Amino acid sequence: MAGSARTTETEGRKPRRSFLARRRRFISLAIFLSALYVGQFWFFQKVWCTPQELYHRVWATTQSNLFNQLALKDWPAYEHKYDERIKNHDDAIKFANEMLATLDDPFTKLFDQREVKKQSDAHSGFYSGVGMIMNGRKKPILVRTIYQGGPAEKAGLEKGDQIMQVDDIDCMKIDVSKIGEYTRAHMGKVITFKIMRQGKLLTFKIIPVQFVAQAVITKKLTADIAYVRIVSFINSDITALIAAAFEKVKDAHALILDMRGNPGGNVNACLAAAGMMLDSGELVTVISKDEGKDYLSMRYLLTADSLKIEYDIPGKSHREEYSPRSKNVWGAKPIVVLVDDGSASAAEMLAAALHDNKRATILGVRTYGKGVAQLYYDMPLSTCLSVTAARYYTPTKKWLGDGKGEGHIDKDGKMVKACAANQLHGITPDVVVQPVENLDYGCPEDNQVNAALRFLNKTTRPPLKL
């Protein structure tokens, strides 16, 4: 009986095990096919495609997302213009950029693998090259700033050195940008710099490398006045770095915020920094291309306890979102913001937010006047397409761009021709101070910092001691 019972029990389980086995095989097959599909999609979308397909993806993505749709009036003519001349992927990149150049927009372009790597390194806080900023407005090209800990400093280069030759390149005949491009193209290799210093020709052997560049510089200029320089908003950790810098000197009675030469970067980091200096107020309005032909308006405002974002598609939709805001660590203490013609994008956005909310005095010279923002689209072969997809307005509804070739969005969300009434082309400082020649930001001879110190000493009173 017992044996019979066991036999019956065993026989009764066979169909169940068979069903489970089939189910497991089905699930395994489904997972395999899904992985295969995803793998194929990823491979053909991101890794491999024909040269013509890469070019056409750039064409289509730009058409869908470019902010200034008026610039696309001749765009259909470029869809197949270079088909017969594109033989390889280098051709695709070359002709895609020739096509994009017709938009007269220096920020809309296709980055190759080398340029993408450079952008990725910068986002991670790394600098690639010899570690110096050069002044190439006139010849000879001068060393303006040396990065601490970089190859140039270690080799013995100094501020004010005249760069005469790099390997076989005569630097009297090239643009200053070519030196940076050349050094980054020869990473890890010895490069010979011929330098003129006080009438003597000197030779330096330098190896370009990747190193960590300081994104925020903090110090006390006096017992009462702090100096914080934000080099850029590109570093992915920049919000935390700014917060740490402010915390370090928060006991000061006034702040000099240096954003000269800051090319911009992450908008969210810029808005977070604004919250560290403002109690409340409107920060910026960003208008970007939405799906289809609509334009989406995003208005950012600081409230006492949050960052409020108002989303509007004129005549169609409105919604609001709230997110945590940064703590105002500076209260109502005086702030002077230093800017120059190298201050752009997110740096201009922050300066305008502080100025229009009557929170800071702007000192220096007129800013770059970018006024637009880019979206980045991953393309095959580790390339990346940068498209000018948005425009931003200051709290007083001014646009900082130059209006060249740009359209304007009217109250109904339609694009019309540029409107000169609402554009500034950069921020004009409250106190204009021209920089001395070959200015090294933050050095003892920095005449703009010294002007800011004089301004604060006149307007800042020490706190009462009870």
C-alpha cells in the first residue's frame, strides 16, 4: 500500500514538473530574445551604422530639435546633398558639420570621438593637456594662467611667457586654439615648447596628461571679505563643491563671486548656486522645442522652501513642479559678481538672476552674450550631436544673445523674426572696470578684484558688536 501510494504520488507530479520545465524554457527563451533585440538595437543605433545613415540621423535630429526653425528654410536641400561623396564615417562627420555650419550657429555641431572624450573628461573634473590658459588676442601668444599641479607648472613655465614655437609649429602664424588642439592630440608624448622670457629663448619639454583641475577656488581676501571663483559649471560635482566653498567662508561679511572666464555648463548647478545666495525670486525662463511644432516655456522661481518650475505650452497646457532648494547661506550680505567677455551661458544666467533680484552688484566688462542652451544627442560611433534647442531669458525678460540669425517666440508660442527690443547681447556691469593686460584671475595684481574690494569697503559696514 505504501509503495503503491508513493508510485501514485510520483506519477501525479510528472505533469507538474513538465509544465514548470516548459515554463522555465519559455521564460529563458523570452529573456534571450529580448536581450538579443536590445543588443541589436543598441548595436545598430549606437555603435554601427552606414556613413550615410549617420549623416541622415544628424540631419533629422537637427530638423526636429533646433530652436531657430527659421534657419531651416533650405534644410531639405541638404538631406541627400552629400550622399555620393560620403564614403566612410570620417566623411559623414565632415559633411555633417559642413551642413550644420550653414545654420550660422557655432554651438550646433557633431563631435567626433576625440571631442566627446574631452567633454566627458571635463564633466568628470579632468583637464587634458599641459595645464595653462593662453592669451592669443595678439602675437606673440602669452601664458596667462598656469594650472596648479599641471605639466606646465611642473616643467617651469611662468605667467607672461611668450610661446614662440611648439615642436615644428610657428606660433606666430597660428590661432591660439591650435596649440590646445595639438597638445591634446599628443597626450603622453613629449612636446617641445620654445619660450621667450625677458629677452631669452628657453626650451621646455612637456608631456600633456590628464589631471584633476580645480573647479572652485576659495580664500579670504581680508578678515571680512571672501573670494570664491567658480571656474565653470561643467564638473558633475560642482554643486557640492560650491556649497563646500561657501560653507568654508560663510562667516565673512561680504562675498566676491568670480565668474570671469566661466563658459557655463549645468543649468541645475547654476540654479542651485542661486539658491545659496537668494531667499526668493524669479531666476530664469527657458524656452525650448517640445515634441512637434510647439515651444515649451519653463519658468524657474525660488520660494521660501522650494524651487518652483512652471511649464507652459501657450494655449495648450500649464503645470507646476516643486523640488528642494538650496539653503541661502549668505543671507543679505553684500555680493559683488565679477564677469568678463569669457563669462557665458550658465554663468550669465546666475549673474543676471542675482542682479535682477537686486542681490548683487556686477563688476568687470560686458559678458559673452550667449543666451542659448544646447541638448546633446548620442550618435553612433561614439559621436555626439550638440543642437541649440533652447533660449533663456533673465528675470526682467531680457534675452542676452546677439540675435544674429535668431527667431523670436511671441506670446502665442509661435516663432517670428528676431525682436531687438528684448535682447541685450550680454550683461553690462554696474561698475565697468577694464582688466589689465594679461590678467591672471585672482592674483594680487588683479585690478578687478581690487576694485571690488574698494567697492565693498565703501558699502559694507562691520556688524554691530553687542
